[in-house]
Amino acid sequence: MGIMSGADAVVERILTSYDTITVVGASNAQQKPAHYVPEHMQQHGWRIIPVNPHEEKILDEPVFRTLADVTEQVGLVNVFRPAGATPDIARQAVAVGASALWLQLHIISDEARRIAEDAGLLYVQDRCLIIEQRRLGINAPRL
């Protein structure tokens, strides 16, 4: 077994601490990662809360227009939006009291990282939930 990096420790902490994933940019288009990644996580026990201003239901879950519209406490926010949109999403995550922000594979933002970390959020960027879930062999925690 290899040495665990700081980022790996944060990834493992997130996957073992949250049973619900609020997905900003979730999609009904089955060929898009914004659909099949949350679907995979749902199949492995995580509850999905989709956020998308243009849909009513995704993965058989009601969709919220914005993070501020989510009607329960938000913990982990998973982002499928362009890097340029992520600082605003980070601000929204902080405003709703989220405790973790995860930017999917190929999404990198120093500004979003600064906003999230300055507010004390756990932060991951440029990593895929499926890849990390499979690598670590973790299913959703029973909280």
C-alpha cells in the first residue's frame, strides 16, 4: 500500500463522513459525467440532491434550482460546472453552511479553493467521485 497524500486523506474523510451528496450541475443526459457519476454514487448508497435550474427530476430525485433552495442542511457539495463558475459556487456553499466542496475531474480553481478553505470547508478538486470510490472500495457510510 502506498503513502497517503494529504489530498488522499481528505478524499477518504469525505467519502466516509457524508451519506448525502448535493450535486451542482447534475444532468439527465445519461452520457454526461454529471449524470452517471451521481448515479454510480447513488447505486453505492449515497443519497443524491440534484441542483440544476432547468430540470424537475434527476435520478428520481426532486431538483433544486440553486444551493440556497435546498430545504435541508447541505454537507458535501459536488460540482459539475466549468472552473470559472466555481468561485461563485464556493461562495454559495459557504453561505448555506456546507462543510465540504468537491470539484470533479478536470475542474480546478485556486479561487474556489481559497474561498472554501478560508471558510473551513474540506476541499477536493480535479478528482472523480467514481474513481476515488472504487480506488478506496468505500460505500456510503451509515450515519
